[in-house]
Amino acid sequence: MASPDLSVTIGAIRMKNPVMAASGTFGFGREFGQLFDISVLGAVVTKGITLEPRAGNPPPRLWETPCGLLNSVGLQNPGLEAFISEEAPRLAGAGVPVIVNISGDTVAEFCELASRLEDVAGVAAIEVNVSCPNIHAAGRPFASDPGSVYSVTAAVRRATTKTLIVKLSPNIADIADAARAAEMGGSDAVSCVNTFLGMAVDTARMRPVFARVFAGLSGPAIRPLALRAVWEAASAVKIPVVGIGGISSAADAIEFLLAGARAVAVGTGNFVSPTACPEVVAGIGSYLEERGIRFLRDLVGRAAAGAFADPGDGNPHGHGNREEPERPW
């Protein structure tokens, strides 16, 4: 039997396998490229980019918690111009699709970022980060409201022809509504999910650990919650869903694929094991081979067989089959 076909398609991106390095934990791939050939990945999502350089939040920025990690980095990054001149040319030759994560405080900033990345060589897609809990006022990102998700997505869609992925927040009453808003706004895919809003108190100082009080929780602690969010999003939309949240092994990734994710992204797991991403790729291949499954697409949404029509039968959209509703916002 030939090796399983792990390839997937997200928008116009043909990925050799479904494993991405998530934004925020992989930087621009420089350090990881010294440990393994990053071209073995399905895609690399860059550190979040803003129009101007950002110094980020004051320390401490990281705080371990049982089975998880709280972070309040605050989108420290070199800014768009430095990315275009210093990082993009190197990534263009890395042999892997590059997805640039962008963040702005206004719709206009998102649109300018997308527009200026339009002709940058090697940039295959844009991930619109409407969900960072560490930058917007009172921890309320655009993703907290489906109407705002729609407005940002529709505006950025007009500003770029590149594949568009909207990164959703779990800190919302109904993530299915947010996913539908992104789909109706013209997004090619959604990422589920960004970090959960949490906090920690330093008992020695008797005050919150982080200067901004709240921080983003990631790691294995959020995996069951992120998996539920992926299931709900995949049941609500026809566009691909990228599963994110506590994935550090092939077994974790396979859960997300079975729940309806077309691809997965490894985030905090990269801190625990710098070779987590290629290990997940290899493990998914072994899983398919052991079960005689020829194509990865036959795995997507298969766990929904008893609850949704036509799951895992080659439907490239997982188990989403609902008719498009009118906008409720």
C-alpha cells in the first residue's frame, strides 16, 4: 500500500500535510529551522504582525499553571516594514506555505496590513487575528461580537486576494455564530481557537501576576474546550476549520481532525518539545497507515457520523451542512 496522502487544501493553499506551526510560538521559524527542516510542515503561521513595531506588555509575560500556560506577551513584533524586508525573503525560500498573522486596533489597520502584504513574495495567506485577549481594551477583542467579526472580515476580504483565515476567540457566547460571521464576510477558513481569558494572582506579592491582569490560557488544559469549539464551528460552516488548542501529539491532532478540523496548529506544544510539529506529522501518517486509510480527507469529521449528514465522505468542509442563515446581528 502506498503511503497515505496527507495533503489538504485551505483556500488556495495546497498543504502537504495538515500540521501548521501556530502563531506566537514559532516566531518566524529561525530558531526551529536550526532543529529541523521546516519544509516538512503543512504551513507556518508567523508571529503576529502590526503596522508599527510593538514592545509588548511589561514582564512577567508567562506564568505556568497546571496543564497550561498563561501569557501576556502583547504582540511584541518588529512591525510590518521589518517583516517585509528581513523575514519575508528568508521565509519565501523555506519551501513551506507562509501564513502571516496580522493584528490591528481598527478595521483600517487590518486592511492596510493586508493590502501591503498583497504583493510580498512567499506570503500564501493571511490570518486575521481578531481575537487576541492581550491588546484590546478590557480584554474585549473584535471577536467578542459576531457583527464585528463580519465587518472586519468583509473589509479585509476587499483589501486582499490572498487566502484569508480568521482566528476566532473562545471568549464568546456562541463560537458558531462567529464562524458563520467570518464565512459570510468572505473568509476562506477559520482558526479555532485563540487562548482562553484567564488570570493568576501572585500570593507572595498579593496582587495579579500580569500588569494587564488578564492573560491568555493555552496548553493541554484547554484542549477539551477547544475541541468542542471546533466541533461547533465545523457544524456551522462550509469553509475549512483549523483546530488549535492544547495539541502536542498526533493523538491530540487526530481528535481535532475527527471532530471536523481540516488542519491543525501546534502552539504551546512547541515550547515543551521543539520538534513537536514534525512528530505530529509523522504520527498522523502512522495512524492512517495502521488503519488502511488512504486519504487524510476521509478522516475529517468522521466522529460526527452519528450526528451529521455525510461526514468523512470526501466532503472537504468536514460536517458543515447547514443552510446559510440571515445575519442575526
